[in-house]
Amino acid sequence: MSNFAILTDSASNLTAKQLRDNDITAIPFPYFLKGKEYGCELLETFDDMAFYAALRNGEKVTTSQINPQRYTDFMRPLLEGGKDILFIGLSSGISGSFASATIAKEQLAEEFPERKIELVDSLGASLGEGLMVLKAAEYRKEGKTLTETAEEIRVHIEKMYQVFTVDDLMFLKRTGRLSNISAVVGTVLGIKPLLKGNEEGKIVAFGKIRGRAKVISALAEKYDTLVKDPETQTVGISYCDCKEDAKALAELINKTNPPKKLIIVKHEPATGSHLGPGGLAIYFEGEKGVRKS
């Protein structure tokens, strides 16, 4: 069996069971609510309804990138144990954490010259990142080497499409996560934005639709148009306190192009705080270069 460890961060939105079953370690993202610091909670115990209700009521949540020392603290014991490391992290287009991981790698490379550390920028968040991590675990089980697995994942990243909507653009605007803010009219009069992760891993708006039901249908239509060989892949849906909408989206895609497997998860709090209540996203693979679509 390939002798390397797989690390990610908690923005990958994987459950404790998925992490445990696939021998994956997730480094927690910190976030701050009412002046108190929290680690990014396990999905199984994360009270998404209370968290997003607090945001609806005006509570401010701030987030912080994972610093180099935190990465070093997680990586060093693995290297000391004779393991090489594959790290797949949150998009560098929306967070400086990947740069911190790069600093940690450089420091540890001097300390452990005989070991290999591969860093892969997922250019995604939530299951746009998490599905890549699970794919890496599959390749490791198949016996692929660290280098082979990293190369394969980079190819999959070019095919990964991430499209979503939010109830209120205020959260993305406030935290500066929306790249083409001038192109967007505010979410008034029931207008809902269509957003995606582009080829640089940044969030861009590319459309707006009147009404929640219609924007959910638009997400499904984007999937139907761009998905490639859904019967062979795992598709993801994440939601910010709108479970029924996630179910409605799942029903639409299962009716037309059912995937091999569908994962539906509560959107974790660190990146979810930037989407805000009502955030709904779908993650799937299309043709190479689909991010430009």
C-alpha cells in the first residue's frame, strides 16, 4: 500500500466518518463569534440552524487563515513517523491559508529532506475541495504513489465545477470574497445571484434570477448542461440552513442525470459564514476547462 498521509482542512466539509473511514486528517479552520474562537466543528455536531440563525440576526462572524505553525504541528508527527504527505487545501483564490501551507512545507523540507510533501490547491471550497480529497483516498487505496495521486487530482480539479446561490450577497461583499462585485445588482425584489468558482479559484457572479425556486432549477440546469458521465462520479450538494432546498435540488438532478453517488452536507461554518444563510451549492465534474463555462 502507498505510504503517504492525506491531509486537508476543515473547509473540505467532510464528515468525521468520511475522514475516519478514509484515513484522512482535517486541520480545523478557526472562526470567531461573539469574541470567542471556535474550531471548525465536526459536521455531525455542527448546529447549522443556530449558527445561520445568528447570522440572520446580525451576529458578525470573522474567520482567520490557518497559520504556518498550525500546518507544521500537524505535518511534523507524520514526517517523524516516516510518512510522506499529500495536502489538499482550500482555494488560494479565497484564502491565504494555502500560502501558509507552502511556508510550512519549505520549513519542513529542510528538517526532513528524505520525505516528500505535495501540496495541491483545490481551487475550491466545501465539497469542491472535499470530493478531491476523497478521490485522492481512492487513488491511494488503488496503490498509486504520492506523485501519481497528486497529478491525477490536479487533472480532476480542472474538471470540477462549483455553482451556487445565496440569499443575500452582503456576506460575500462584506468579506471581499466576490471578485466581480461591480457586475452584480444587489439581491433585492427576490433577485437571486448565480455564482461559481472560476479557473483561478475565485468566486464570480455570472447571472441573476428572480425567485428561489427558479434559481434552484437554474443550478440543476447548469448541472444537466455541464456534467460529464454522472453515472461514474460522486456529486456533492452543500446547504446553509436550507435542507429542504438541498433536497429539491437533489430531486431535480436525480430525475434527469442521476450520479453514481450523491453527498448532501450542511455547509461548514468557516466558509459558510461568507455565503450566509440560504447558501446552496452543487459540485460535479465536467469536461476539462469547465470552470470557464
